[in-house]
Amino acid sequence: MILKDKVVIVSGIGPGLGQELAINAGTQGAKVVLAARTQSFLEEVEAEVKKTGVETLVVATDITDTDQCQNLVDQTIARFGRIDSLINSAYSGGTFCSFEDADLDDWRKTMEVNLFGSLGLTQLVVPSMKKQGKGAIVMINTLVERKPLLMQAAYASSKGALSVATRMLAKELGPHGIRVNSVAMGWMWGPPVEGFIKGTAQETGVSVEEVIAGITKDIPIGVIPDDSDCANAALFFASDLSAVVTGANLNCNGGEFMA
């Protein structure tokens, strides 16, 4: 188990990647702290994580609220005494529209979650990690930041800024034993994408299989990567297996984008 006895905070627990990060962290032996805005869903996911036999902590948190983030950090340290890893998975997709039609206030709201929310929570875990001389921070990023898609400029721009911040923090925090990396996720098979594909099939009058084929034609491995497998890529960065890796942005998209 690559995370045995490590204390891992996962923000943005939700259907899809967020819950898989928490469950898989438990499978890998971590003590898992689950954070998101919806208490009821957090408790549902916590029940699944507990099946792995690990300790858990649920703290309802809006990462755009500094006081709530501080409460998350304080409760984690009070319960477990340390923070080994933070996985910043909370995000806002923003409004899908053309730039000409965009309300830049929506861009600001998207930035508030994806950039400033993630950085604010990161800033609050750094003192504890510096004190213990070690820590791992993982930013969940997106393929859209590297392979632009129409109507997603706000989301991609916020994640692009986070990508730059990741490298800057890796440079600054490295001397304290704190590693900062990110994972660029592409299509992920899970509840959000399943819903999108079914909706697209109904709207266009084609089969679900045809929609999937239109997506996978650009993915060398030939399938939409499962969100659980994508979660494991992030957990690699949370573990000591990546002890000498920092400032990296790993492509996790079945080969759809290579650099």
C-alpha cells in the first residue's frame, strides 16, 4: 500500500474523480480527510472509504472560504497530528459559452474556485508540512488547458494559471521537503461523463456507442480512461514513490495529448 498511514486531505469530493480519489486513497492505506460543500454526499463517500478499513474524517468545506479551509486544516491536525498530502480536486467548470458572449464575472468566479481556492487551501497546509519537513501537494488539472476546446475558455484559463502556480510553488517549497505536482485529466469514465454521453446521444439522435466512438478515435488506448485509474495517477504523486518528482504535470488521458 503506497499511502499506508499517511494523512491525505482530498478536496472536492463529488461523483466521479473526487470520490475515487478518496476511496482509492483508503485502499492504499491512507487516513482520509474528505472535504466538499455537501455534508450528505461526504458521508455517503465516507461510508465507502471506511469499507477499506482506514480512519476517516469528514469536514464540510467551501474552499473559497478561508475560515472554512482553516477549520479543515485545524480539524485534520487535531485528529491525526499531521498532514502528509493535499489533493486539490475541488473545481468549477464555469459557464460553457463563447468568449464574445462570456460574462467575465463568471470567469472571476471560476478563478476563485479553481485557482484561488486551491492556492488558499494549499497555503494553509504549508506550515504543518514545513514543520514536519515533508509533504506532497497534488493539483488536479485538465487536458483542456493543453488541448483547447470551444466554450471552455474560463475553465481552461483558470487551470492554466494553476499549472504555472504549481511550478512556482514547487520551486519555492522544494527546500522544505514539500513537493508540488499536477495531473492533467482528459476524458474520464464516471458519472459526469456518462451523463454527458447519454445526453449527447439523445440530443443528436445517435447511439451511445457512436458518441463514445467519436471520443475514443483520438485516444490511442482506445477507451475512455476510468476515473478510478485516473485517481491512481494522482495518488502516485501523493506517495513516496514520487519522492524526487516535483513541478511535474502528468498527462493522464489515454494518450489523447502527448508532450
